[in-house]
Amino acid sequence: MVNEVTVAMAQMPALIPKEVEIQRLKKIWLIVIAMGSTAASVEVDNFVDGSLHQTSIRDSAFTPAHWWLYSHFVALPLGWGAVAIYDRRVPILRGPNNSMNTGLKMTILGYLATMFTIGVNEMWHFWFVEEIFAVPNHWMFNMGVVVAFMGALAYVVRVYARLVELGAETPGENPYVAEMYKMALEGKLYSRSIP
Amino acid sequence: MTLPKGFGSAGGGGGTSADVERMIGRRVENMTGMITLSYLAAWLATFGGTAAGYFYYPWAYPTPSGHYAFIVLTIVEAIGYIFCVKVMEEGTRKNSNGIVAATIAGTAVGTVLISLYVGN
């Protein structure tokens, strides 16, 4: 059953030995899991930060909730940058015109936006010592994270789909999920015009 | 198969298993020790971070709240740790269930003890 589904998927040319490719994809997978755990932990910090801002508004930029939040906004662009460097060794993950994978580009740009928003945010709070969620300086944090998540989803699904195609992971049984993997391998998960 | 530049014998031809090994470097299934140390470091850093909250900012971070965050984060990290080790070893003959079980049990007991006895 597993082989049947694998054979039905688009077969991409093997440019490096299969075993080498599986090992490299799994090393990328390791970094992604570590960053996923970090991102999940920051979901807790969102509540910690919100709790602090409801009690003390904004006493200082240097509170534990901010150390945690801001350090992750620096760690994740660097981590995804490390993925981008290692990613060059896996031909299937190349983007259009042999450039960086589109999903990876979106992720790095999204998190870079959040990283620079730390500075924008501190400038704003130099004059306005409030913590209203909807003020403009907070917009780019949220938009950056959303862009980064969208790109990361496209990239991670593509890595997983290739592991399925190489027989290193179990394919999804749901035909709609299998179709999504197939689209990901063809670089068409989100749009047929953006490979 | 044709290998990338710098691998295999000169003048084309196939690569040997030694070439494949050289392209791989350290195999992911042999990284369990490093993954385990990373998990323990992350767990200790989580303790340090939450402790900084309730020792230095007790008016903003009550100790039970810090312990709650510590417990939730330990669970998040443990899931990531198990996922890392199991995915890296799947499809191989390697099995580190004992190491994983001992590490998870150790951090679980440590988390309970810290939550009971550390803090204001």
C-alpha cells in the first residue's frame, strides 16, 4: 500500500544519492523541529507578556517576557538562515531559477520583519508608554509572523513530501493530503504561478 | 550514478559507498546524544528563565504562575525531543528508547521537585 501511493506521486530526478538526500533532509528536519518547539514555547510567552502588560503597562523593555519574546525574534531568523545555508545541498529544495526556495524566502523575510520591528517598537514606546495591542508598531510583529508561518508551512510540507517520495516517511492516507504533497513536490502548493 | 564534483573517481564512473559516507558526514541516527544534551540544556534554560521571573519580578510573576509556565514548557520541549529522536532513528536498527525514557522521566521528576520546593 505504501509503495503504491509513493509510485503514484511525481518522481523527481535524483541528483544526489538517495541515502545522502534522506540524511540531509532529516538534518533540516531536526533544525525545523527545534525551531518549532521554540515557536510553540513563545505561545506561552504571549500570555506571560500580556499578563505583565495588564499589571504594569510598560515599566521597561527589559522584562523576562520581553527577553523571551525578543530573543526568539532574533533566534528564528538566524535559525532559518542556517537552514537556507544547508538547504543548498539538497537540489530538490531549490526555488525558481536555482534561487532559494520560495517558502524559505518568505519565512526568512517574515522573521526578519519581526526582528527589525523590535527596534521600531522600542522607538514607539520611547514616546508612548502604553501597551495597546492594536497600535501600528505591533502590526508588523503579527504580519511578519503570519508571513513566516505561511512560508514555513510550504517549505516543511515540501521537505516532508520529498521524504515520503524517497520512502523515508509514511505517506498520508487521506487522498486530499496526498494531493497536497504532490502539489508541494511540484512546487505548486500555494499557486501555480509561484514555483 | 554520477556524483557531484569532488566525489568519486576521476573520469566519471560510479561512486563507492565510501564516497556516499563522506557526503553524509555524521548520520542523524547517531545524533541522539547531542539531541539529548540539547533537550536538557533547553530544560535548564527554561528553569532559569522562569526562576528569573519569580525571583526578580515577584510582583509581576507570582511563583505558581512561573511554575505553571515551566511545566507547560517542559511538556512542549519533551514532545520536540521525542519527535527528534524517533524521526532520526526511524528506518534504522538504532533504538534509544531507554535513553529517551530515562531523560524524560528525569526531567519529569525534576520538574515536580522544582515546582514543589523552589521559589518564594
